[in-house]
Amino acid sequence: MELTTQLIHSGRPEATPAAVNPAIVRASTVRYSSIHEMHETKARRDTERLLSYGRRGTPTTFALEDAISLLEGSDQMQLLPSGVAAITLALVTLLKPGDHALIVDSVYLPVRRSFNQLLKPWGVTVTFFDGTVEGLKASLQENTALIYAEVPGSLTYDMLDLSALCDVANERQIPVVVDNTWASGYLFQPLKHGASISLMAGTKYVCGHSDIMLGSVSANGEIAHNLREMAITLGQCISPEDAYLALRGVRTLACRMDACAKTAIALGDWLATQEEVAVVHQPSRITHPGHDIWKRDFSGTNGLLTVEFKNTVTTAQSEAFIDALQLFGIGASWGGYESLVVPSNLVAARSLDDSWQSRGPCVRFSVGLESIEDLQSDLANAWAYLSR
Ligand SMILES: *Cc1c(COP(=O)(O)O)cnc(C)c1O
């Protein structure tokens, strides 16, 4: 069956008659009928999926685990209370003091914080690299223990050839961790390209309604086991309500992403014709530097695009433009049903590319499910403020 079909039917009650959706099971304590049953459950719970204590999951979170494993094409996965928690779980599981980590320069900005605040004081060194195979080879060290990538990169959607990077890494048995939030499993599956771990902020498209925080870390075999052990050690778990809402989001993920993408492509085309625009960053655009890799590896695009104004446009002008938008809400995050807009600071988000100092302001759009005509006229109306 196609992934889109499987996403509809996974993690649903098998017994009949039954409600269509799984129950929200709230639990801390799980009561046993005998000491024997308790001992037996505890002996089996590390290798089997059993209800044993609330922190280790309930039937509601198990159902979501099945759906996210489908999305990532993984044997196992671990749910976390946010995307950032998913990132830190992967980092602390794979790295130990004395190790070196390589990170793609176009990562989600808070990853830099994890390295500065958590890993550096803990004795892990870090090098940022440009995402190319040559850059990777040039930056590898004897003690490199992890390669961290995001594809496409945050804000400017920089593409990288994940299979080629994984070939180099796997030859040296260095695990590659990929942030797969942009594709959310529907458009791309990093594990199939040789990555050891794929993680997502379920907060974005998986949830899809801007009302929960969620992270997931997916892997196979021993790495999956180690991630689970570390999550238990750190006491990470999510609420059954959040699991229920995320599972509801999964059901419509494919059609929401397709619809957002269709509108975002059309709006990107329109924005690219405007005189004040230097570049519309969006992998589906033929002028995008990584367009060919995107076409080869990804099954589609999403609702994200970033407008880079010419450097004759001031920050004040671009902010007046944002303020003038009526339908695009001003706010962080993305992947929800409503359209959002935020200014993006590329100077802070990149350490290898200092060209951003002299480039124009950037504005990131997350295109939602409103009518394309309404969104376009909102953009056109606000455009007038650019010239004031
Ligand atoms: C939002 C985001 C995260 C973090 O997710 P939260 O749930 O907000 O913690 C991680 N990676 C990427 C690429 C993101 O866009």
C-alpha cells in the first residue's frame, strides 16, 4: 500500500466494534494482579511493547509511534516533548566527552545553542561544514563521532546529497543524524539514504494545527535501542492528549502538505517577479542551487518559502511590509493550517557564510490552507508599504 493509505489505517483499534480512533489512555500507575505478573511485565518491557508505567508509554502513544515509524520507515522510534528535545536526545546518546561532531552550517538555529550550552562544556568539540562531500572529508577528525545534517537547511533550504555524505560517513562508521522536519517523512526518508537517525519536530506538519509540541527520533537496531535507553534515563515522555492530537494530524498530513505546497509554489512564482526581491528561496524553484538534488530525492515540497529582499530594501521597510499583512499571522513555527510570516536573521543563523552581512533582509513564509487568491491579494496590498 502507498504511504498515504497506510497513514490512514495505522495505529487504529483492531477489535470490533470499536471507535474509529484509539482511546486516550491516561496513566501513571499501572496496576498488576499479582507479584508474578508485575515481575514478568518488567522483565519483558525492554524488548516488548507493554503497558508497565505511564512514563514508558500508553496505548495512545504506542499508536502514534506506529504512525511515525511508518513516516520515517524505521523499526523503532522515540517520542519526545518537543523537536529540540529530539535533537538533544540524539546528541547525548551518540556523543561522549572527547568526541568531535560535524554539523551542517544551515541547521536550525537552536542546534547551535545545544552545542554551545550543552556539548562544549561537556567536552565535545564541534566543526561546522558546508554540507558538501568535500567539506565533510576536509573536516573529519580522528575522533569525529557524529555528523549532524538538516535537509533541506533551515530558512534557505540548502540541499545536500545525503546518500553521498552517508557513504563517506558509513565507511568510517560515523553515524549521520538528520533533521527531517521539512519533509516530515512524507516527502523524504533519510534512513533510506543511509542516515542512522532521523528526527522531526512533530510540532510542525505532523501536528499541523499549531496546538502541540512534539518531537520524534527514529532509528533501527542498536542505535534505536540506545536512544530508548537514554530517553528512559532522561525521563522523557509525552502526554496522551498530545499523542492523540498528533495522530489526528498524521491522518491529513499528506493532503495538507500537498495543498500548502501548491499555494506556496504559486506565491513563490509571483514574489519572484517583484522588483524588490533578490531571491525566493524554495527548493522547487528551478533557480534554487540544490533543485536537481531535491528533484531526485524528494517526492514534493511544502508550504515554506523565504523571500530575500534586495539590499536596497531596509529592515524597517521589510518589517513595515510584515506589519501590513492581514492574513499572514506574525509568529514562529510553521506547518500549521494558517499562513504565517516572520523576519529571518541569516547573519545569526550561519557561521561559514559571511555574505549575509551585506545582503537584504529575509522574510520567511509558512503558507497555509487559505485560498490562494486571498493570500496573493494580501501580499499585493502589503507590498505598497515597501515603498514608503
Ligand atoms: C521547529 C524546528 C525544530 C524544533 O522543534 P520544537 O518542537 O519547536 O522544539 C527542530 N528542527 C527544525 C528544522 C525546526 O523547524
